[in-house]
Amino acid sequence: MTTKKNASNTVIKKNTGFFISLCLVILLTLLAFNTHVYASSVKELKSQQIDEILFNIHAYYVEDLALQNSDHINYNNKQFERLYSKLDPYSKYLDEHELTSLFDNTNGRYTGIGIEVKNVDEKMTIIDVVNNSPAKIAGVLPGDKIISVNNNSANNRTIDEVATLIRESKFANIDLTVKRDNTKELITFHVARRQINLESASSELLDSGTGYLAINNFSNHTLHEVALQVAALQSHFGYPLKGLVIDLRDNPGGTLQSAVAVSDLFLQSGTIVTTKGRFYDANQAFYAKRGDILKGAPIVVLINENSASAAEILAAALKDNKRATIVGSQSFGKGSVQSLIPLGDGNTALKLTTAKYYTPLGQSIDGIGITPDVAINQTSLSQTNKAVIIKNEQTNSNAQLLTGNLADQQLVKAKQLLSMQ
């Protein structure tokens, strides 16, 4: 490596150090359920880009991965790919499109058709449909299994590959073919891609002066949305809420900054979360400031196996500070922090795990999850079904029959616990 290249590393180190300390506060992860795949662009990286990535892995990755060549000289592509494969599932090289998408998600918007997908029993399954999205308007439902995108089979494809089929289609309208349970024929929807604004929070009135707040993800707007929803609930009753259910089920996470800020809304004092890593700025602690938006009213938090990252930070902060009772099933266990490190001219970046986070009681939940105080396992419910159940429970007993097998036992238990406090 020439002297000029070494000098450029010094500049990168200075700029990156500032950027990481900023992004560590801002970025946790937006996709808790990403599968780890090589971006094809990784294999096409130039030596200077590889050199930058190697430097950042060596300096900032949460674990000390020994580099075979400390000065990166003659580090060939195969060696680089072997090192890259040792990174955790949340560390990834981001090309220009992926970087733009990440920033869009952080700001509560993205361009697409409005579906959330998970691989269930080797089937590409839609687990949620965004309200007011093209997919929602077309009639796509949670539980639908994707068969093809524009006649390209989804079989044996990863989530990233299916997303690419949708994103890179040369047609404005997507033909999405799905298999729906209890139907013999395949269903094809003609869905247009467009920019979608994501709602982080929604709320409903419960009985006896209590409220229900669903937080679907954590973006830069979540604090504002949560505060507005709680204020609206209290305004309806004309007095402070007597209790609140916070639903974090199927919440894949979001930004660390947002999780800390929302936690602080409900806490008077105490530790919210701490982070620990190999470099100085990765070690931080976040504390609650005085002022509880509910003025001490009891809280029950609902979690399930799809509650991850930022959702787990909020749940753990309220649990460990004895501010809430946790109901549901063991959460996902995504306990690491990602920092965004710009590469080259800033059009690409490295999303790198730089720290682990720890609950107020000092526990790492990475790969473990949060254990609920009251364990109740049940099949995940879509946001639509949750809303139907809540509204029906506020009417007469005949209306309750409409929900049939959709009875939300976790929510029922949460309401029972609030009524006892």
C-alpha cells in the first residue's frame, strides 16, 4: 500500500470517528429480521473500498476479528469475503440504493407496495400490510404466501431477492401472485409502487378510563406520534389515563434514539439502556429525565417473538424500572447496535455492529430476548384484527362473537391486569 493510501486512512479515521459517535446514538437497526447474504456488489468492490471496509471492521466491529494482514496489503477478494462472512447478520455493505432506503425508513417513509415479509416454513409469507398502502388498498392480507412477482417465482428466494424483484421491476405496476389459506385458486394483485408514509403509532380507547397504544416501529417521528396519541386518549376522557396497554408485538425495531426518547416519556428516573463496545464512543449510558406523561398510571406491555431491537429496549426499560408488567411471549433477542460508516464519497456505507446493548439491570438480551412477567403464547394478530377486537370489546356481547377465534388472549390479560391496579 502506498503512502498516499495510508494517509487517506488517517482522514477516514478522523471523519469516521465523529460520524460513528453520532450514528451510535441515532441508529440501532431497522430490519431486525434481515437474513445475512452477500450483496453482489461486495464481490465487485475495488481495492480502495475493500481497504476502507477492512480498516473499519478492524477498528470498530464489536468483536476483535484478527486480520491476516494488519496493513491490508495484498488482501485478496477471497480473504476479504471470508472475513466479511464472519460478521454478524446485521452488518452489511450498503450500496447507494440500500443507503437511501435506510434513511427513508429512519424518516418513516419508503417506496414500495407496503408489505412486511418473513420466511415461515420456507414460504415467503406476508406478516403485515401497511395501512393506506397500495397492497392494503388492493386487498392483500397478512398470511398470504407470495408465489411470484411479475411471473418470477418466489420459491427458494431470500427476502432480499424478493425485495429486489419488486424494487427493480421495469414496470410501475407489480403483479403479485399469492396463495391464501382456505382458497384453492391463486390470487394475483396488480399493485403500484409508490412512496408510503409509515405510521409509527396508533391508539384506541378501552373501557374504565384506560387506553391502548400500538407502536409499530421506531422512526424519527415516533416520539411525536406517541405523545400525540396519549394526549388524544387523555383528552377524550378529560382526565389522566387510569392505565395504558402498549402493544409492541410484531414491532421489528428502529432507531436507538427513538427507543430512548419514548422510554423517557414513561419514566421519572433510572437507566434506560447502556451500550458497550470496543472503541470509546461505543460505551454510553442513557438515563430518564423527570416527567412521566402518565403520572404513574399503570402500564402493561405486550410483546411476542417478533418484538425486536428498539422494541426490546423500551420493554426492558419499563420492566427493569418496575414501571410496567410485560405480557406475551419471549421476544426476538436482537441486542446489538449498528453504526453507519460512510465509505468513499458518502454514496455507500458500511452498516456495522459496533456495540451490544444492556438492559437497566445489566443483562444482554442478544440471542435470548426478554422474558415476559406473564407468559401467554398465541398466534400473531394483524393490526387490522387487533383493531377489530378492541372496538368489538367496547360494544355489546353479541358484537364480541364477530371476532370468533381471533380472541386476543394477551390483550384480554393486559386489560385484566390494569383493572386490578
